[in-house]
Amino acid sequence: MIILGIDPGTAITGYGIITSDGDVLKPVTFGVITTSSEWTLPRRLQHIYAELTALITRYQPTDAVIEKLFFNKNVRTALSVGQARGVALLAAAHAGVTIHEYTPLQIKQAVAGYGRADKVQIQQMVKLLLHLDAIPQPDDAADALAIAICHAHSARFERVIREA
């Protein structure tokens, strides 16, 4: 299984692609898609869509995973993330990639074993689980990898239950 994790945002969208074969997780690539604050919102969203589409075309993920939007006290931030999230969902759906969504709590539990794990704990676990030499940078890329790892663990668990 090839999994594309996406941490959406209009300024920075993190992505991480991993392979999952049973218990073996391997990083393929990770990074960020950035947009300029000087660009109009439609231009920013178009750029995110184009870059995600290019990643999907190049790496052919079987699954795309996006963090579920949770209520944010800053409405402007929540709307901005929601718009980037919609573009990410559209890019994956348009390419025919199976889409999965997880809450921040589910992601933290799957990666660190603790739903209230902090950012540093999650980053350390991403490094450990993917056998990386360093914590992925920037943070948005590490978050996207964590999202992909969450799905790898969840999919493996669901497969075991189906086979039981």
C-alpha cells in the first residue's frame, strides 16, 4: 500500500508518502507545498491542487489520508484550513485515490499510543517508526507523515479483524 498523508493549510500544506507492507513502513518522500501570502486565495488553492495532483501522478498512492477538521477558536484559520482541505480532497478524489480521514486524537493514539501526545513526541515517533536519521522538517511534513502512519496502523488493524 502506498499512502499519501496530507496536512492541509493555505500557506503551507505538508505531505508525506510512505509504503506499508504488513508491519514494515518505509518513507518514500515528504515535504511541503508553500504559497505566497501575496497571492490571491484562488491562486493559492490552485497551486496546492496542482502540486498535489503532480505528487499523486508521480507516486500513484493507493490511499490518501487527511486530518479531519476540528473546531478552531480562530475562525479565519479554520476557514483557511478547510479550503485547503477541500482542495486536497478534490485532488485525491479526482485521481480516484481512496480517501480516509482521522481526527487529531486518532492520529496521536496511532503514532504515539497516547491521544494527548505533544508535537515533539509525535515527531520523535515518526522518526523512529520510519527509521529516519532526523525528525522530518518542517513540522508540516512530519505531521503529514504521522497522518500516513496512522492510516497504515489502522488499515493493518482492520485487515486483522476482517481475517479473524
